[in-house]
Amino acid sequence: MSREVRKFSTDQWFFKVLASVFLGSLLVCGMMGVVGVVCHTDGNPRTASAQYLMWMAALVWSVVLSGCFLFRSGWQAWGVLALANSAAWGLFSLLRSVMA
Amino acid sequence: MKLRADFVQLYRDVHSWVGVIAGLFLFVAFYAGSITMFEEPLQYWASSPVALPPPVSLEHTPDLLQKVLAAYPEARTDYTITVAPQDGQNARVTWGGSGGQAHRAPTPVMAAGLDGEGSLIVVPKTDSDAAHFIDVLHQQVGLPLPHTPAMVLMGLVALLYTIALVSGVIAYLPALFKTLFAVRLGQSVRKRWLDLHNLLGLFSLPFHLVMAVSSVVFAFHDQIFTVEHLLFARPVAARHGGVAGSFMVSAPTNAAPTLSPVLAPTDILALMARQAPGFVPETLNYRQLAHGRDVVRVFGHDARYPTRGPTGGFVVLNAHTGAVQSGEYMPGHQPVKFSILTSFFALHFGSYGGMPVRCGYVLLGLGGAFLFYTGNQLWIVSRRRRERQNGAVVETRGTKFLAALTSGCIIGCVAGLSAVFCAVPVLPSGGTYSAVSTVYYSVFCLFVVTAFCLPGQRGVRFLLAASGVVTACVPFMLCLHGAYLLRITAGAGVAVMACLLSLFLFVGAMKHTREL
């Protein structure tokens, strides 16, 4: 029974996991940057904002890692995460230049 | 709940592989972690009593301090006063030591008291490292590595653990309502393991989610803060205080060294009782910071509020005026944003709600450890079944390897920790870090090697019985070598828990079957 809907599978799991480990952690850093700039944090570990960012990072990275198996292929994982990275880091540098 | 079959199958595969990789590490983390719920009493219990006369009263502590500081001027920068020294287990005044940091060459803590004539007596105080070793074993998921690489590996295990939780929930959702409370004891071993695994997993899911995310935070928090520093650091002039140095520099301070004497312990306690009724101060840590700033860190707990650390929180006071310098970690007096953060930590440490919550966390921790054991058993049993259906007569090398590794590591961990408790009464000063870790890892390795030499059901039964014997030795050793160890509640608790555990292991040894 062949249907048009794509099937989820663990094919190429290694590349998907690799993408979400490396690009995922980079994406998490970018998101920390965006949220941190918006909240005017200074990154001092003793401030509450820096600590909330840390918890956010752990949570988001866990979600990215758990969801990475849903990508159609290893290539798609790398592509989508690279795009997300450039969006996050672009937004970060834009926000920083605007708000600085 | 209707989910696409391929979606569920995907996460079922992910769950079994991720679970089997992380399961053994997580077993160690949970088993040792549930023991660390009582780390502090266990440390008191394992340490030999300080050879000092009964502690002087708090009112007379300034006399003692004066004599100590005259004889040991280096103590001036950092000394600690215990508010209620337990009999023989702690001194009124202590100083020195490696500051509780792991993996450093231990420098002895010095303890001081006054004899009947009022002359100073100072003795080195060597605490047992047994409880601390179990804590490090918990933090490093059983890996005997230096701290930094061990924490990175622990973080990876914690990430696998979160993936295992998410995938496990997705894989189990379709069958959730059908088989929620069904534990098919009478049917095959595989179904029994499966039902137990699901039941345990579902009902401790919130606990596991908290543990998983907080462990990721604990593992990577240095790296995350480095990234944050790189992302947001502003020029030094614009920053408020420095990162290195003391705990808190938030309050503007008068930099000129003051010559007025520091407040006496009784004054600090009176001040705390007035400003924070309900807070129970345990220790007063007097410190001289840079620029001649004298502070007192009052460490204690308040049964009504969750605390940031495993056993309590603290407030930093100016040692001359008693003005609060930082109350961000003071139970019940934290700003809302900090108390929310504290609750995340408290949920990991079980540091809220007192003794009932701690006991509950022990049960949840042991339940978690058992969850990982059932998970690995399930993996092995289903693999064996699949191989047999495919016509294989003997099981493949992979299955054999994993079966031996699972029983060796898990039973070895249990036996190793029991051996540590056996060794505490015989080791000098309750065991140094290296002595305790030698005891643990030799027993652990012995069990792993035995598991590979004796594969199959006989081997597992032998290992279970052997670890039962080691565990049963704990109460015997306590009676033989250190009756004084049974005197306090912690000692009695260790003996009772060891009896129950050895019973469980013996029953396991008798009942263990590996049919399909």
C-alpha cells in the first residue's frame, strides 16, 4: 500500500542527531542572545535573567533533540537548523545594534 | 488517542535505543542520588567524633574566638561557627579545609574548643568522605573521571534521558488508557516487565521531567554562562561589580576598612530572629573579603520554604552592622523571580517540605532506578524473543553482551555502595575519598567481570545473591566494629535499609527467571 504521505523513520538518524547536537546548540545560543537582548540582561550569572536564560537553553535544546527524528532526512535537518540559526543570529545582531 | 502508526513506531525505536544507552548510567545516578537525600546526616554518622571537650556556650564563643585568632591569625579570613553542634560530631569553631570542593587535595579542617580551665585546644577534624563520594558518584553518573569531562558526559546522558522521556510518552500514549493499571503478572516475563515499566514511568513522569531538565542545566551551566558572558558582556566600567570573588557584591559598600569589632554570634542570631522569624540558622561563616569588607554568611533553613541548596539557603550580612548585603538565596525572603528559580532547584534536591518529601524522594529515586532496570530487562527479553522467532538457537553476541553488562553494572553498583557502607566503620576516619572510591570501584569491577564470566540465569542469580550478602554485611559490620555508629538515627536507618535491601536481593536471586 503506497501512499503519498511520507513515513517517519529512524533512517539517517545519525545525521539528524549530529545536526541537532551542533546546529541545535548553536541555535540555542542564538535564541539566548535574542531573548537576552530583549530583556536587557548583562549575562552576570548572579542575575535572575541570566539564570532564566540558562533554563530556557536546557529546555529548548532538549526539545530540538527530541524532535529531530521528525525531519525527513539528514539533509533536511541540517538545512532547516542552519536556516533557523541564521534567522536567530541575524535577529540577534540586528537587535543588538538597534538597542545598543 | 489516535496517532499515526509510523510516528509511534519511530519514537518506540528511539526510546529503546536511547534508553538502553542511558539506562545503566541513570541507574547509578538514581540509586546513588536517593542515598544523597540524606547526605548530611550520613556524613555526620560516618565521621569520627571530634576529640574536644563539650562546646562552649554561644555567649562564651567570643572568648574562644579571641584565643583562636590570637593563636591562628590565618583563621581570621574565613572561620565558621556552628550554632548547635551535635554532641561530639561538630565543634563550635572550625576553619581551614578545602572549602568542600571535590577533587582537591584535602587540607584538614581545624576545630577548636576550651577545656575546663579555659585554655585553647585545637584538633584537626577529618570528616569521612563516604557521603561526599556517593554524591559525586550521583553527579557524575558513576564515571570515575575528572570533574569537567564527567559533567559533559553526564550532560549527554541527561539529554538522552529527556529524549527517552519524550519518546517513551509518545510510544506509550496509544496504549495508555487500555492498559493503564493492568499489570499482567501471570503472563510472560516480557509483559510483566513492560507493564511495570509503563506504570512506574507514567506515575513518576513529572519527577523524571524535572530531573532531566535540571540535570542538563547542572551539566552545562558553566558553558552556558560562558556563552552568556560572550553574548552580553559590556565594558567593565558599565558593569555592576565583578564576576569573580565573593558571593554577592550587589549592595554598594564602604570600601574603607572599618576597625569596629565584628558582631558576636549571639548578636547575629538575635538579629536573624528579629528580621526572619522561622529561619533556623545552622552556621555563621565569617569572612574577610577584598577591600577589607567583613561579611557573615548565615546558612540555615526554613521549613516553610523551598531552599536553593540541597540542605538550605543563606543570607550575607555586613559583619559590623548586620545590614543585609544579599538576600537572594534566603528562604522566604527572596524576590519572586529568584524564588521561582529556587523552586526549580528545590524540585531536584527535594529541599522543601522537610522529612516526608525527602523520604518520598528516596522512594521516587529507587523507583526511577528500578524503572531503568526494567527498561533494560525489557530490551534484552524482547531482543531474545525476536531472535528466537527468527530461528536462532543461541542468542547473538550483542544480546549476550548487553545482558551481562546490565546485570554486572546494576548489581555491581548496588553491591559497591553496600561495600562502602560496610567499609565505613573499618576505614581510618570513616574513609578518605580515595579509599572509599577504591572500595566501590573494586567491588563494581569484580561484579562486572563476574557477569561476563558467568553469563545466563545462573550468573544473574549468583550476582544477586552475592550483592545480597554484601548488603547483609552492613548491619553486621556496624554492630561489630562501631556500635557507636548505630547510636544515632542515621545509623539505625542505614541498618534497617540494608536489611530490607538484602532481603529484596535474596528474593530476587531466588525468583529470577529469564524465560520469555
